[in-house]
Amino acid sequence: MLFEFFPLRFQFLARDSIYFAPGQAANTLRGALGVIFRRIACAPECQDTRTCSARHSCSYARIFEPVSQGDGPSGLADSPRPFVFRARHLDGKTVQAGQPFHFDLHVFSLERDTLSYFVRTFAELVREGIGPRRGKAELQRVLRLGIGDAEPSVLSDSVAPASLDLTASSPAPRIIRVEFLSPTELKHEDRIADRPEFPILLARIRDRISTLRALYGSGPLEIDFQGFGLRAASVRMTRCEGRNITAERHSTRTGQTHSIGGFVGTAEYEGDLTEFLPYLEAARWVGVGRQAVWGKGEIGLTCIMDND
């Protein structure tokens, strides 16, 4: 059972000095992206937000305002958007004129026109200026990143999506460490969980992958969801160290304020992890928890031998 997507890296050359505020790089990119994407992808009669959102054929609405059917799994009341940013390395950084820089965008829609729209939008975005100082840049190239031993390749119409196999192929170590690299909020029973307990973490990963696959890929996961959850409950957390970050973003378009905070730190888990390791590997690319589209819920994974 595969999960397919396009892990993209956009490489630029700065023409002006470009500043990314601390903790705001992905949020800055996401906000600017939507405005220009609408301009490029939408017909003139579809530029109004309310009109555009009602048009299922509109590329902007499908990608930025996907319509929820109201029956999604816990923590996914709204349909997830088919992309996530990876720009944490730019937080608080100033890129000087003449310097290269990059950020990653993982795209879960397999439609080729979606990729084309993203490339055109980012090329236009950096020409107009980015960040609070509106520094300009030039898009140099777009790579489809390799997974495992695969080499990166320049994005073209012939480049295939990357594939992650969700089927366990070999026994996993009994102890793993998960690092929550960006603020993570895991919803459980209509509230944000205090700690990333293993069954909650895996339930949110499972639901996110299945929903992304159903909306944008080859269909929902064909697994026993209840049995998956019961087996995950047998894995115990042996260590949890971290802190909760409080931060917010304000949308000038909707006037709404959203939390971009959450838990950062590390947790270790012990048990029979064989079934769950492929899902944790996939979560490194898709993210987990609320507002993953802004770069929240980015995790790292380390397998630990029993005698460590």
C-alpha cells in the first residue's frame, strides 16, 4: 500500500536582502502564496473569495479552500490542503543579495496542473518581493527530492511522484525517539492533548494519511482502523521532554486569529513498532496535527537499539 506525493525543493537567488521573521517563514510564504495563486489560477469571475470557494472546478478552491463534507476523522473537521511547507531553517534569517536560498514544499495532489501552478506562483511571488521588507529574488530551479537512496531530479512533466510503502517489511527496533521539530497540536476527544501519547499520535498520522490519499491520491487506507488503534495502545511512552510554545497568526483575509504554537521536544516509545514505523516515516513528509500546512507538526525519527 503506497502513499504517493511530490517532495519539491524551490531554489532561489536573492536579488535584494530578504528577511524572515523568527518562527514566521512558512507563515509568510503561505500568506503570499495564496494571493498570487488566486490571481494566476482563477478566472476573472472567480476572484471573489466566496464565489471561488463554491466552485469545485476552481484550482484555487481545490487547493486552498477544499470543501469539507463534515464527516472527517477526529482532528480533521476541515479537509487538509494538499501541501505543507518546510521552511523552518529560514526562521529569523536574513538572506543577503546574491545569496542562494531554498524552501521545500511537499505536494500531495498528483495533478500535474497543480505543480505547474505552484511553480508559476512562486516565480511571480519572489519577483514581486517576499518577507516584511519585500525583498526580491529569482527562481532558479525546482527539484523533486529523492527518498531513501534516490537522487533528486529537476522537476519536469516526466518526473514521477515519490512513493512511500506503508506496509511493514521488516521488524522494527522496540524503542524509537520522535522529535517534534516544529510546534505540534494533536487533537483528541475534542481537545488538544497535553502529551503526544503513542495511540493519539498514530491515530492522527493514520487519519491524515488516509484523508490526503482519499482526497488527492489513490483512495483511503484499506486497513482495520479500530484494530490499528488498539495495537497502537500497547506501545507505551517511556520518556517525554519538551515545552509548549504559544504563538498566533492573524489572517488579513478572514480577520481570524489562529494558533501556530504547540509542543516541541522529544518523546520515546517502546513496544512492537513494526506496523507503525512506515507511518512514522511518512509523517516526516506529511506532518501531523493541526495546521500542518504552515509547517507545524514536523517530526524527526530515530530508531534506538534495545541496549542503548
